[in-house]
Amino acid sequence: MMETRITSRKNPFLQQVRRLLTSKKERENAGLFVADGTKLLAEAVRFFPGLETVILADGVEADVPARVNVVRVPGDVMESISPMETPQGALFLCRLPQCKEFAPTAGMLLLDGIQDPGNLGTILRTADALDVPVVLMEGCADPYSHKTVRASMGAVFRVQPVQAAWEQVRVKCADAGIRVAVTALSDQAQDIRRAKLSEMAVVIGSEGRGVRQEILEQADEQLIIPMNAHCESLNAAVAATIVMWQMRN
């Protein structure tokens, strides 16, 4: 294991880390993403082959593979680059995985415009726990932003998120004989408890607008999560969790 020490906040490498934390375009151009925290680092060490560089504050130790570069920094420098209010003393850079090709699967969750990194990360974490395939369609948050990675509790290290456009998903699901259902508040929607979700691909819509009109019109059927009449809607991550649980039960 090779260890380097950096003491200047203006070091070019640390400046790149700051850009990677704040810019999706920078992450895509560099082919790298950044995550923070000792617990997430342990998950990356265990499950993710793309771990490249670990930045540790003085006094913080971590068990990393010999192939991984280690950069040691003073505590105040770590505070200047960490996105956390109270840094754990560990940041790490990982190589973005190659895009995985979309393959339709019955019992799959399709996400349409889930923009909040916390919601997306929570959905990915739950999907990992319940072994439900997830596809990110247009408008979703970056699964490799540090906020999403943190909310996923390392799920992105264990299961690579798949990204695809709705038109591609629609055509391939039709070719595979998989019905696409959307969650919607409508008179035509079927109670999810009466639907065979394990045989479908189910769309969860964005936090603000729900499922896009285009998808509502082209989907094979509509589903509704039963709830008290005075409740207008559920948080996207909560709705996704209920759907995934029903898929597996």
C-alpha cells in the first residue's frame, strides 16, 4: 500500500475531489465518484472492485487492499473537503462502473424522475435487501452522487443501478411479455394487493408530479396503494418499499 501526505487545501488532487463531490459532469468526465465515511468505506472494500484511492484524516485508520492508494491529510484539510458537517475522517474515490445493459425482468421496479438523492438511495437500499431489480429512467438523481451513495448505505457497491430510457424499457418489456404497471391515483387503478406484482414491471413516479403522462398512457395497467381517504399521497421511497414488499409476498 502506497501512502501519500497532502497538507495544502489548494492541492490539485483535493480540488478535483471537491469538483467530483458537486458535479455529475465532472464525475462522468473523470470516470470517478466520491463517497464518505468509514462504514461506507468498509462496504466498498468488501464489495466494490473499483475502489481506487482512500483519503484519511490523521488518527483515522482503515483496512484497505494493497492495490489502493492512501492519501493522509490533517484534520482541518479533511474538514475543508468533506461534505459532512461532522466528518468521519474518510473519503474515497471509486471508478464509475461501465453502464449495464437493460434486460427486462418480471418483478422489477422502474423509477421515473426520482430526483431526491435521499429517496433514490433509500429505494436502492430497500431493493438490495429485498432482491428487487431496479431501473432508473429519465430524470432520476445520480446514483453515484455522495448523497445517494450515503442514503443507499452502500447498496450501489453491491448491486449496480441500471439506467434506461422509457421507450427502451417499454419496447423490451413488450417483447418479453412483461406487463408494465404504473402507480396512480385513478378510478381505473387496481389495488396492489390483488395484482400479481411479481409478474410485472412497476413504475414509481417522481416526488412532485408522479408518473409522466406519456407512461400513464402507454402502460398496460394502473395500480393503487390503499390508504386512508384523507391521505393524498405517500413519499416516493415509502411507496416503492410497499410495492417491493408486495412483489416479494
